[in-house]
Amino acid sequence: MHNTFLLALVIVVAVGFDFTNGFHDTANAVAPSIATGALKPRVAVLLSGLLNVVGAFISLKVAATVASGIVSQTQIILPVVFAGLVGAIAWNITTWYFGIPSSSSHALIGDVIGAMMAHAGGSAVLWSGIVGKVLAPSIAAPIFALVIAAIATALSRRLSVKSDDSTKSMGMKAGQIGSSAMLSIAHGTNDAQKTMGVITLALIANGTLAANGATPKWVVLVCGLAIGLGPYIGGWRIIRTMGQGFTKLSPTQGFASQITSSAVILSSSHFGMPLSTTYVATGSILGSGLGTKKRSVRWSVVGRVGPAWLITLPSAAACGAVSFYGERIFGFSLGELVIGLVLALYCTFIYLRSRRDKINANNVNDHWGDHSEAFEKVHEPVSTGA
């Protein structure tokens, strides 16, 4: 059944999610480069924003997976898509406030699953696709990235052992600029496509697009621009956690972690897997810490991030189901407006709260523990390692 108003509302909210995905996940691409001084903070986020747009146009395999491999296209309706997006935005905003590098991808997929189950039951969810394309890669990819980054860091240190510190630092920082650019392209290639897939689902649900139809070019353009704008705004709170919280990154570690993340994410995009770029980037950073002589990792920070990873999918699913029930209580169309207003008020509240303890380009590289934001309670020193 066609509903032009609701379709337009869903597309607007989808673009809003894409934007939050961009600034929430900026840290994945730029945190190591900022932490080591390879790039100035504002230059890093500008470069990342531009290259995220480029990455969005490279492939559509992930978009196809999200559009056809998560839930049944024959049972999808617009309120389900709307509920999924609302929950994902709320999760992104909440985890951003606490500086937790959680998965925007899992938040989105979990919310859509929860809303779909509330609408049509578990049979409407393509569980084989969830397990094969989402859950399995989410477990394997961070571990793989951690191991490879540890090996890459150790090898880089060994190969450059005869270089003086100044030359080694300059060379690794130059390499970081290239690896950061590649990682931004990889992020755009994987993450922008998830929103493309969701908008494609909405078009199918509205009857605007036939089942299994290709993602329209205008959707690719809009999503690419939205996710590119996000990094430019700068998700400084999560950049600080990724760049300073897990380990004290050296240029060698930064280069090794970024090149590893790029390889893993681009590979997953090639196979159409909607991978969590956050989990991969975090695994690579931890691996780079383990690859140093003193294996310098703040495990207390890891211990706080880990539970958030575990609860993302089920919490998002519950949020998606609640959002859908809320829409149905008020009646569709009016329900979307009410839920949308609640989301807007919540986002405003979180933003105003964040102003009390502002993290920006000027203080994002301050010593870990110098600020009192909610997530930062760790003060122990960490060896620089490599």
C-alpha cells in the first residue's frame, strides 16, 4: 500500500541515521592518525568525510545483503523500517555520549529484526542470513584483525629497528595518512551501504520498487553525502576512546592497525557482509597494543566496551520492537510523528548533556583521564611500546 508521506518520513530518518553513523564511526578511520599526530584533528575528519563519500559509490553488495538477506521483503512494511531506524539512532547517540565504540551496523540490523518480529513474528526474519552474514563475521573479524595487527606491529618494529627514531616516526606517520585514507574509503564502502539497503527496503515496502529491485542511484548519492558529512562534524568523544583509551598509540601501531582494518573491511564489502567496522577497528588497535614489547593495553577499558558489544543486538531488537508497538498504539502515520518527536527530544537532551563536558578537536588528544566525561574513569599510565 502506497503512503508517500510515510515513505518520505522514513527516508528522512534513514538519512539521519546515516549521518549519526558517520560521526559515530569517524573514530574507526581517524583515531590512530590523530592520536599519533600524523594528521591534525580537523584535517583528519575532513579527509575522512570526503573519502567516505567516494567509498559509498564503489560497491552495492552490502546494500543488497541488507535489503534482501535480513528480513522477508514480502512481509516488510514502512512502520517496521521506521521503527528500526529510530532505535538505531537512539543507540548511536547514547553510545556516542558515553564514548563507547559500539556497532552502528548491529544497532540498525538488531532494530529492524526486533520491529519485524513485533510485526510478523520470527518467521519473517531470515535467520540463516543473520547468522552467516552478520553474527559469524562479527565474531571472526575482530579476532582476525587483532591477530593480524599484532603481527603487523611486531614485524614493523623489527623491520625498522635500524632506523633512527625520527626517521621511523616520519615514515610511519606518512604511511598512516595513506592507511587512514584507505580506511575511510572502506568505511564508506561498507557502512553507507547499510542505509542504502534500508531505504531500498522502504521503497519495496511502499511498492515503489519491485522485490529484489536494485538500489536507485539517487539513494546511493544521498547516503554517500550523509555519511560523508558525519565524519566532518567529528565524533570526538569516541575518537578519544579509540585513540587514547585502549592503548597509547605510536606511529608504528597506528599504521599497523589502520592497514589491517582497511584490508578486513574491504574484504568483507567484496563478499557483501555488513560487517561492524567499529569492531574491526577496535580489534586492530588492541592487536597493535599486544604487538608491542610490553603489550600495553588498558584492559579495564576493554572490559567496559565488551558488555556494550554483547548487548547491542538484543538491546537494539528490543528497542525496535518497542518503537513499533508505540507506532501501532497511536496508529500508523500519527504514531511515526509521535515516536519521531520523542526521538528528537531525546537527541536534544543528550546533546545538551554532552555540552557540560565537551570533547572537541582542541582536547581530543589530552592525556587519558584528564577529562571527567562519563566513560573516562581510567587513569593508569600505559607504556608507549613501539
